[in-house]
Amino acid sequence: MPLYLSNLCANDCTYCGFSMSNRIKRKTLDAAEIARECAAIRNLGFEHLLLVTGEHQGKVGMDYFRQHLPAIRSQFASLHMEVQPLATEEYAELKTLGLDGVMVYQETYHESMYAQHHLKGKKQDFFWRLDTPDRLGAAGIDKIGLGALIGLSDSWRVDCFIVAEHLLWLQQRYWRSRYSVSFPRLRPCAGGIEPASLMDERQLVQTICAFRLLAPEVELSLSTRESPWFRDRVIPLAINNVSAFSKPSPAATPTIIRSSSNLPRTTIAALKRSPARWPPAACSRYGKTGIAGWDALRKPHDVQCKRLIILRACTRDEKQRLARPTPFFYSALVSSGR
């Protein structure tokens, strides 16, 4: 379950409600407020927590995390974070404080489109963000979450394909870590933009199944922003994780708890579904390599995307090459029939 600690942000991004240019009320939870939120979440029966903040290194950075992580971790079975990218040594320190996993999304792997949507702040640094999963692996973080913001670039298939390339390379290099992949679709928000490419629900199911075939051992996550009807039918297919009662603002949990009777019954039923009924992550299966099928992708920036991800992945060891997704993954991802 997500707990939003702060909506302060030092970045200006075209698609994000936390963007520094948006005139919204800003808040950062203090120790007492965090304690109340944690108690409310525990009363709902949730034992796994995701801490979320805007990206503001000055006010919601390592000092803030050092102050609050130990107390939060003592109340939950696992603790994950979705915050600004940090340095390797900072991730290593957070691990000693009880951090189990980090979710970091590249948003898009297309460098020039990335620049169009990240206008100010540290998030403008494309390569600093791209290298974040590598720093997480080097720090020994137990679980690393990947994903692209579907619809931010003009080809969601290309972004999903490069997520797969990135995932397989990380698995080979940092094999002690576990991995998860999320499929967030760009949605309207304060000051937001329209998606550059649209993925419908059928295509989302297709992509989820393609990733399940590619990497049976990887956890797949689904946003609760998807409709209850859709979630109830997709979870049994291939989904391991769902975010519960998600509302992107600090101190929102008590309000959600009081109004939970207004949530669709299908939502509550899906969130309370026994984990035993959810698809388990299978044992690791390596050696699934083959021709990636890049040449069949026709968008003008595809070659650039390929060059970028391979170049960055091989920076530290030129002899290593990206593990390439199997042909059936490529076929599963692009054969839409449309």
C-alpha cells in the first residue's frame, strides 16, 4: 500500500501533478502524522508499504529518510520506496535502515522526448535516472522496480521493449536482486498533457502476458487506477502486486479509510484477494536469448533507443552485451492485429 510522505518537488515535468509549476497545496508529513498514517494502514490489515514522495532532495532527502525509516520499518513486513534517484552509497545506507526495495521508472527511454517533458530540476538528467537501477543493484537492494510511463513517447511498444532489454541485462548483472515491472498508463492530472500514444486495455493485457512469458520469475504490478472490472479479470492472469487505496497526496489515508464504503465492492474484493490465488512468480529461467527483432521496429527513433540502452549498459564492462529478449516476446508484444 502506498503512503505519500510529501508532494514537494523540485522538478518541472509536463505530465505530473506534483510538478513545481503547479499551484497545489504542498505538505510533508512529520513524525506524528506518519505514525497516524501507519497505524491507519495497519488497521486495514496491510503489511507491505510503499513510501512515495515528490523529488525534493533538500527537504525530503536523506536526512528525512534517516529520521523516519526505522520507525516505519518496525511496523511493516516489507518497506519499499518511490522517491528521487539517489547515489549508490545512499541506497546502501537505506538498506541498513530497513529498506527492501525501490521503484524507479525511466518514464521514457527516448532521450529527446524525455527532454521535452522534463523542463527543470535534477530529473532533466536522462542518464542519471537511466543508471539508477544499476546503482540499486550495486548497493544490494533486494527488489528493483522498473517501468515506463506508457503514452509519454510516441511509441509505447518501443518503451516496453526497451524495459525488457533493461530488465534482462540487470538480471544477468545483479542476479541476487528480485525485479518487478509496472505498467502505468499516462492519465490526466493537474497541468498535465495528452498521451502521445494510446494503449487500450486489450493491448495492456497483451503486454502484461508478453512480460510474463519473457520473465516468469519477475513480479508484475497493476495500478488501481485501472477500472475495477479490468483489474478483477487481469489479476488472475499474470499480476502479482496491486497498490491498495492509492490517493496521491500526503495524509490521505484516514480520509480513504472513512470513505472506503464508497469504493466499488469489486475493488475491495480484489485488494483482499488471498495471495495464494494470485499467480506466483516462477523459478528463474535463464538462457532465453535470441534475436531481439529491432530491425522490424519502424519508428525513426528506434535505432537511437537501442544504441542508448546498449551503450549505457555496457559502460562498465564492454565485453558484456545486453541479454536480448526472445523472438516470442517480440512477437507477443507487436502482433496486435491492428
